Amino acid sequence: NAGVTQTPKFRILKIGQSMTLQCTQDMNHNYMYWYRQDPGMGLKLIYYSVGAGITDKGEVPNGYNVSRSTTEDFPLRLELAAPSQTSVYFCASSNQLSTEAFFGQGTRLTVV
Amino acid sequence: GESVGLHLPTLSVQEGDNSIINCAYSNSASDYFIWYKQESGKGPQFIIDIRSNMDKRQGQRVTVLLNKTVKHLSLQIAATQPGDSAVYFCAENRGGNNRKLIWGLGTSLAVNP
């Protein structure tokens, strides 16, 4: 199993540009999450989804959007990139029977 | 407990010693707590969880203790190995079934050979 796969691994954006961070999982998990991690800090929840067609805001949703059209995919959209969105982004998934979440390798995003 | 700012708390131990990593939490209503390990350049990896109705839980070489009176959580690693070098995060679940975790700052564990 591939687990949770994120693409791209690295990206540099200019202020005002937009992009989509891709996340896919092959474990048939209902729950999926997007986190951001700033240097030396813990993770902060951006958005989460408890199943296809259902999404909800986390702690820091401003400047981001998500969709969940399938169980496998949970893309994160940045519409107008700002320097404050420079961070490492992690996607994760879990099933409803376990507290364990499985994380992707992360996307390192720099906005200049 | 957890510190605020850009500098992670750091714990340095000798290989073979036991390590104790501490975490303070704030919400009495959190129903479970999780410890994650994050190696450099990787995503976090689940270590162990504990429900709020438990005081202690053991895994392979790890023990988590929960003291609800002082809202304190600790992770004990027995016979620490170089492969245990990583940043360790505690997280509390405040979102019930939605699994909305609140993460602590993290503690960097350095194991000296």
C-alpha cells in the first residue's frame, strides 16, 4: 500500500498565485485532514473531512479551500498565495475505528 | 509543560537510558490524547494513545501516563536508542468523533551514542 501520497513535495509560489496541493490515500479511510506546520511549531488543522462530500473548517482555514468528491482524494486549494502561507503542509487520513492518523510526506511551500 | 516560541524544548539522553517527555494540556473535556513522533523531513508517526478514563497505557518500549488532576501527560521511552531521535508531539482530541486534534509545540529528543 502506498498510504497517503502528497504532491508536489516542494513548490515556490509568487504572491497572488494559486495552486492546488494534492492528497490521495489508498486505505479507504473516511477521515482526511490538512495541517500546516510552521518552523519549530506543532501542527495546526486547516480543514478536515469525515467522508466524501463533507468538509469542515479547522483552526486556521482562512486563505484555503478544500473539496472531497471521492473517498480517496482531498485536495487543498490556495487561491491568492500570501507570504504567511509559507509552511509545510501535511495531509493525513484515519478510519472511524482508530485514533491513529497516517500522514503523507508533506509539501514544503514557499511564497515569495 | 509546553513552551511558546520558536525554540523547541530539547531533551538530550544517553543511549540506553530512559527518556521522559512531558506535555501539559488545557482542556478538561478532551477525550483522548496521542503521542506522535516526527523524524526530520517526514510526516508525524503515531506512537500511542490514551483515553481520558485511563491513567496509564503501555506499548512496546513506551508508556504514557495521564494525570488529569494537573492536566499533564508524559511519554516514557525505555532503553532509548539512536533511532528514537526525533521531535515528539502530544495532541489532544477536542472534536469528539471529528478527530480535531490540538497539537502541542513538540519536544526534540537527541540520543547520544
